[in-house]
Amino acid sequence: MRILRVSIRSAAAVCVLLAVIQCADKPVVNPQPPGISAAAVEINGWHQEYDPEIFVGDSLFELINGGAEVYHRFGFVQALATQYADDAGRSISLEVFEMKDVEGAGSIYSDKTGGSGQPLQIGDESAGEDYYLNFRSGRFLVTITGFDSEPETTEGILLLAHAVAAQLGGVS
Amino acid sequence: MKYGITRRRFITGSAAVGATVSVGGGLFGEFAADASAKETAAAGLAAVTSPDGFANTIAAVDAVGGMARFVSKGSSVVINANTAFKHRGSIVDPGMLLATLKLCADAGAREMWLIKGTKDNFWERCDRAADFPGLIDSVKVSEREMKVVEIAGGVALKQAHVDRRLLEADHYLDVTVAKHHKGCEFTGALKNTMGACPHDPTCRFFHVGNNPDSEDWYPDLNHLSQCVADLNLVRRPDLCILDAGEILTTNGPFGPGKLANPQAVVASADMVAIDAYGVRYLGLEPAAIPVIAMAEKHGLGTADLTKIGVREIALG
């Protein structure tokens, strides 16, 4: 399978271009749902360090290596990865995995959490660990990770998690 | 909400490593000047502990004979460093990799290649990186041009696609992190060699074997382990350096997962021995990791640590 790894901006530009070509002579009635790119939210006190990357097909191996085989078997569609930083130099990583259905997302979620972690009331199910959390919202699986364990980082993780969950809650 | 952990908790909760030799001082320059260390014969394997991954690396390589023993003046060096992921404990400490680059440069390496580049703000996480901007900039990253290699002694793997830089460089350094792996339980120097291969077809064959439809993460551990052992027949590293500073103990290889902080760096030219030693950081025994025995059977090294001379050093 051809490896495709593009930035959100590039992907969006291509989508817009295709939409214009396909709909040149008819009005757009139903705009596309926000999709996975909506997960790259803005949050107070943190800025995105670089454009979100989208991983489709075999490019998932660039993100998670051999584990990608299992994601594909459970219906992997695409993933988004980006990173946030605050003014003090703290960083948070955001990874969103879009699966074909809720069952696939649930299976990957269960494996990643191993049944441990603190429930956080984010999304449909969630688990917080020392420096990271996982949650599932529908067919989306989200992992947010800090690069340290400072309270400010943990606060940023939770802030980001709630914001992403709010965005993904509208995506079916 | 209990949702946080302090560095102190990481340290007190981490694995303890025996220290039989103490070396004073905290700056790498002092190690080089340590006459008593120079008078001691080179160890077959050295494990150095302190909170400083950079200093640990300098001391560990020094204890196994110094980088000049493994890298000749004017040579090209390829470094297969595990930098593929981003989560804590899943990649090598930048201080450790920086020390490795410095040692190679000091040994007179003409050029240094990384099999894979670093991600995101990798170097920003290392305070010392700012002191070596020229060194970091001088390192080249492989173009990932693969060559097909026949593996005559391979049991499960008869052919592999391998990065040509690994095949062509004068010297090869295997620089990795000790961590959990959902398939192998442990990943270290032996498993790290897969980083020199492309996902498709080589690594995919390792992972799925003859079970492409299995829902297990790694459906055939024996096959995966044998492939890893076979792959290492392609080229043995001149030196292995294993980061056991902050390591992933669950959800490996990419994480995130639970962490331990052994605060150690291990160096050895024997890739079997370094893995046989390194499994202790995850509370494992070498016999529990099939690839170690398979690699030993291939003659790639020894899992019998009594045969190679282990030196454990705690930096003061």
C-alpha cells in the first residue's frame, strides 16, 4: 500500500480542491463533518508546536511501528498526531486514532489501558495514568501524553482531553 | 484527584542496580583522567548508574575500552539509535545519544549516520545539546535505501531488506533502550536491529509470520524471535549501548505505559550479553526471552555473563 503522510493543511487543501471540482455546478448542501482534524483543538495556555500529521494506511507504522498491524486488523481508518507546548517549555503529545467502528476502537482501548487507570469521565470511557490518559469517544481512541509529571502538565492533559472529547463527540 | 507522579516516586520505585565500583566526579573529563580506571583491563560489559545519561554513557564506553577501540580514525560510523517513537521510556535518552556522537567524533570518525532521524523536540529535551550544535548538525540521516540481503544461516528469515548504510559503514553502533515489548516482553540490542529494515516486507514478515489474520498483537512469538536472531547474522555491531535511564515497563514498544527509572547505561560489544544483562531492568531473566537463546545459538554472543567480565559502576 502506498505510504501517505500529509499535513492537515495539505490534506484539507486537496479535499477542498476535489470538492470544488466535483461540485462546481451545484451548491454544497451538506458540508462534511469535521472529521479527525477537528481533534487538533486550540486550548488556553498551550500552542501547537507543529502542524498536525495525518497517518493513513501503512504510514501508521511510522507512528507506532509493529503495533500498527493490530490496528489495521481492528479497522484502522486514520490517525492524527500533534504536540502542544506551553510558555514554560512543557510539552503534551496528542494522538487520535479513528477506527471503522466502535467495536474496533473499544478493542484497542481495552488493550492499551489493560483495565487499569483512573476513570476520568471523558468520552465514553477513559483511564488516567501517571503522565498520560486514554479515552474513547465513539470510534475514536485518544491518547494524550505528557513529557513530564508536573501538575501544570497534568492540567494541560485534562484540558486538552475535555476539549478533544467535545469535538469528537460531534463526529459519528 | 490523584493524577500525578513526582520524580522522587519514579526514582524510589525504580529497580536497584548493584554497584561494585565507584568512580568519583560528575564530569566526563574526570573519567578520562582517572588513572585507576585506565589501569584496569577493559570490561566485557559495563553498567554505569547515575541520574546523568550523558555521563553514564561516557563512563560505560570508557570501561569497555573507550570508543577508539570500536571506531577507527577517519572511518564512517552508522548508528542504529532507537528514536522511532516519542513517548517517555520508549526511545533513547538524548543525552545518551549525544554522548555517543561525541565519543565517535573524539575517536576521529569521518562521518556519522543515523539509521533514523530524531522526532519533534528530541534534542530540546537535553540540556547539553546546546553545547554541541555543530556535532548534532554534522550527523547525517540515512536515505532509507534498502538492499536485499540473503541470510544463509537464517532459520526463519532467509532474506531481508536492510538499510544500505548499515551494510556499508566501516563501523556499526547499536544504540537502544531497554523496554517492554508486547510480543517479546523485552526489546534491547537484538530487537533494535529491526530498525534498519523497512516495514514492508521485512518487518511485516517478522510481526505476522504465517498468521496475518490473528487478532493477537504478535501472533507468533517464536517466529518473531527467530527472525530477529536471524537478522542479526547480517552484521554484528562493533559496540552496543543500552539506555536504561527511564524505561517503559508496560505497553511497549511505543507506549505510553508505566515507567521505571534504573538510571543506568550499559555498554558491550556483545549484543547477546547486553540483552542478557539488560532484562533485569524489567525484572526478567534471560531465559524468559527466546531471542537471547536463539542469538546465542547463532554464535552472536554469550548469555553467560560470567564469561565476559561485567563491571558495575556507580558514579559519585
